[in-house]
Amino acid sequence: MFNDKKKAGVRVTKQQAIAYIRNNYGVEEDYPWEDLDAFVFRHRGSKKWFCLFMDVSSGCLGLDDNENITIVNMKAPRDMREDLLREDGIYLAYHMNKQHWISLDLREADEKMLGVLVEMSFKATAMKKDL
């Protein structure tokens, strides 16, 4: 799906990912926790989350480098989850329901990957009034 290393695009930064979501979905970040440096993007109508950005230790994803990284949690259709988890940079969701959510390590994401996954999550969390 995304692992074609020869055609891999330029990696997307946290600020570029935020700008992409703002520009393509017309929403702004929401900071529901006062004591955490984490934020969500919500549907305008239902207010349901479709993306959660967090900075965590890479060890939280089972990685060995224990680097501070930005992850984006997104909802994935059950029938796609196993295929997605074979991709570089996509893991079982950190701190979310692992049957329905995935975590994307932004160090491994390009704009194409981010766009496909955000759209997938947007649709998977949408109610009729959100579309």
C-alpha cells in the first residue's frame, strides 16, 4: 500500500500534518486536556474525533530507540487494520482501542500516507451530518 521505498515521498512534519488537516477539513485543533500536550481534530457537526496528536516516547509503540516522537491516532476500518499494520510507521494504537484505532509515527509518514489515513479516519468516525 505505502511501502514502496523507491517512490516514498518527503516526510511530513507535525506542522505540515496540522496544516493539511486544517486546510482539507476546515477544522482547528481542540485541546481537551489541560495537563497534556495532546490535541484532537473533531468533525464540525458531531464533534467526534478523527485524529489525536500526541508526543510520546517511541517505546510506547514497542520501538527500541525511546526517542520523543509525534504520533497521530486514527480510526481504521477493521477489514483494513491488518494490512495497515504491515506498513512502516503504523502501529496498534497507543492509549486507544486497538481493535479500531492505529497510531502513525510521523517520522515514517509522507503526505500521501497521511492523506489516505486521515480520510479513512474521517469517514470511519463520521455521522451523516458530518459528511
